[in-house]
Amino acid sequence: MLYNQRQFSRRKLVVGLAGLAGVFKMTEGDAGAQSSARGINRNSGPSQLKITDMRSVLVASNYDYPIIRIDTNQGVYGLGEARDAGREGTALVLKPHLIGRNPLSIEPILDSIRNFSNHQRMGGGYSAVDMALHDIAGKVYGVPAWRLIGSKYRDKIRIYCDTDQSKDPKIFAGRLKERKKMGYTFFKMDLGTSLVADRPGAINGRGSATEKGLQYLCEYIQAIRDEIGWDVPLATDHFGALTVNDSIRYARAFERYDLAWAEDMIQVGHLGAGGDAPKNWRGYKELKEATTTPICTGESLFGLEEGFRDLIDNQAVDIIHPDPLTSGAIRETKRIADYASMHGIETAIHFAGSPVGCMACVHMAATLKDMLAMENHAVDIPWWNSLVSGPSKPIVNQGFIAVPDTPGLGVELNEEVVKEHTRKGGYFAPTPQYDDYILDSFRIGGPYPHLDGNGKPVVSR
């Protein structure tokens, strides 16, 4: 009896395996059909792909947009963007380290250029290259850039709009009300101390607001709350050159208005007096612990280890605020945000660039667990949407941007419109001034990648 049961069990196993084989065969066919349907570039030879050139165009705007293009030997190219108000040279100087390399080796390439990055606008070159590499890889593999770094947590990204200040509280509040009519659900206001500088007794000898001056500043917040309501997020920014103690006074004065955050309050400290001082994590920790107003900073920082780790490890802020065009674009900013999420800190995205950088940020933001909102600084630029084709228009629709499912970044430049707004240098003009001893360790043997076996410099094309 026992023998028969075993024999029966074996027969069941054989039949079961045969059935599974049929299922695998069916799945294999389906997968092939799906791959074809996704439009994977079967004419591309990924292993033979090489970077051949790097060029740029500088778009004149409220903050100029340095856009770069990385070309390959197979006609596939990638677009990227350096930090707004920066310069394309921060990316183009990296050209000798890219020529001849396979753009699909994203992380090894980024590792090799990381030492050339820094905070503020000096993170723009690395960030532009990251975007362009993901654009190329997505096109070659027929997948959107977000798929290269993870899975989507959301299909659309909530956008917050920055709003210029006015000394007239009614005009200021009216500007925010117009934003709300446009469909925005998250708001930010500039609240510079300069708003009250001409009022008697409002400014002390340090150039910050007195208690009377803080009352005047709060009148602006009150006027805006009266217009847009208390049930929507409202953040504040651009207070002026504040010390830690001044920042504490301001943040405490704002507590009753239930702000989404107070941004970059400490402006005296690391990275220069009068400039954003986000590396002063001790100052930010002191500020955070002294107020219930949420504290946010980070738009000038590059990298997790170089910039954000101290803020996160020491619980120095409530919200990190990377600008991907400085912080490292797609892959590095996701590292930063995921690390923050592990420590219970949310992420908001600072952004003031073109639709190229915008859509790169959207791909990245779609994969984040704890993402509040992303900035758009071009609400009042009528031609901003027309710089590119690909995304549905308007790109920001009722306060949200749809996450693309098209290959790469999902954007292509509209050459005619871009040329109308080019600052200087032409439209992707050749960049021989950035040619150098090309690093080509794959084809040239020698003690150093840019020297031949006899120690002579080698220029390769």
C-alpha cells in the first residue's frame, strides 16, 4: 500500500512538472510579445554602445537653463540639465571622462566623476550627466527612467508653486489665490525681512526683524491664510541673513499659522556668511528642537555622504529639500531620499529649471516612499511648456505632473523654440574646447588611463 502511494505521488509530480513546463512556455511567448510591444530598440547593440560627444545649449529664462546632450555611436542620445542659474561648463568639463565609455554603465561612470562635484551649482555637472545617462539607457531598453531605479509609488507628482512677494498684503494674498484657481494644492511664499524694512522699529541692528517686525511679517501670512484657507499646505522661504537665534525667533512667531515648513532659515554659517548654510547641522538641530514649525533645508547640498547624511543621522530637520540638479539628479537623489525615509524624514523637491530637468525629477520622485511635493518656478513663463515635446500639455495640470511611461526621460527639445530663447553659444554647437586627453583605458594599456605604454599622452576619438 505504501509503495502504491509513493508511485501515485511520483506520477502526480511528473504530471505537475509537465504542466508547469507548458505554463513557462506560454509565459515565455507572452514576455516576448510584451517586449516587442514596449518598443525595445532591437537595432541597438548595447554592448557596443559608446559615448562619442557632449554638447550644450543655454536657455535664457528667469534662471538660465544649461541643457546638455550626450551623443553615442548608435545615434541614441541623452538630455540632461545642470542647475538653474549655473553654467553648462560644469558638465562639459567632464567630457574627457565620458568619451569612449558605454553609457549603460551608469554607476561606474558616476563613480568616476563624483570627485569633480561639490555643493551649490558645482553639483550641476554630475547631475546633468546622470540624467543624460538614464535618458539613453531608457531609450535603449525601451523603459521609462523611473523603471531603471525602482518602482512607482505614484502616477502623478504633486507640485508646489513659488510665489513672488509684494509689500502690499492684499496683492501678495491675491497672487496665492490665483495659484489656487490654477489648480495648485500646495503653496509657498517668499517672506523676506525686506518686506518690513521701511517700517519704524521693524529691523534691529543685525538686520533681522524685531518683535514688532515679526508681527508685521505675520500679517502677510495671515492675509494669505485668509485667502487660500487653513486646510492647504503653505511653506515660507527667503527670510534674509538670519543667525540660529534669529531663526528660532522667526520660527516661533510662525507657529500659530501651521506652516508646511520654514525653508533655509539659517543663512549665516557654513558655506559662507549671507549664503545658505545647510551643512550647519548643529544649528539646524538647535532650531528644530526649539520650535514646532517644521524645518526644511538642503537645496544647496550635493550627495548623501557629502551633504545630507549629517542632517539625517542627527535628526536636524523635519524635511530634506534636495534640488536634484545639484544633489546628484536621479540615482543619487533617490539614495538620499530613501535614506531619509529610513530615518523618518520626509522629502520635498526644490526645482527651478527647464522641462528637461523637471521630467527627470518627476521620474525620480515617482519612486520615493515619503515625498511631499516638488517645486515649479516657471508658473509665470508662458513659453516654458513649449520648450519640449513628449509630455502631455500643460506639463503641470491642475497642480500635478503625470509620470511618463515612455522610454528615457520622455522629452525631446523643440529646436525652434529653444533657439528663440538661447542665451549664447548656439544650439548644441561643437565643444572642442573641452576635448582633452581622453580616458580610454578599455583600448589603451598603460600605467594610467590617459597615457600609453610609454607614458606618452594619448588623444583618442
